[in-house]
Amino acid sequence: MLSSHALRQVKQAVEQATKKDKTVPAALPRMHFHDSAIRKKMVLLMFLCMHPMSLIMQRKQLKLFAPA
């Protein structure tokens, strides 16, 4: 949780940026959701790298392996 001082600083920074560029308010939610999606993909990739058998099991369940 941000302190009230930090919250005021963020609000002032957003207001100043909005005065310079009117697209800032619309860009902030897009940036937040984009960063969240990237973070989730990175966590999944790290998990699969650390646990390669889980990827193999998922592929077998999805029948992505072609019969030899």
C-alpha cells in the first residue's frame, strides 16, 4: 500500500504528464495490463524451465506428441 505522500506524488506526476500528452490516462491501464500479462508469461516460462517434466506431461495429455 502506498503512503499518502507517495500517492500524492503519483497523482501529481500523472496530472503533469496528462497536461503534456492527453493520451496518458488511456495509456496507463493498457500499460498495467500489458505488464501483468508479460509477468504471468515470464512466471510460466520460469516454471516450465525449472520443471520440464510438467511440460512433457502437458504435451502428452494434449496429444501433441506424434507416435513414433
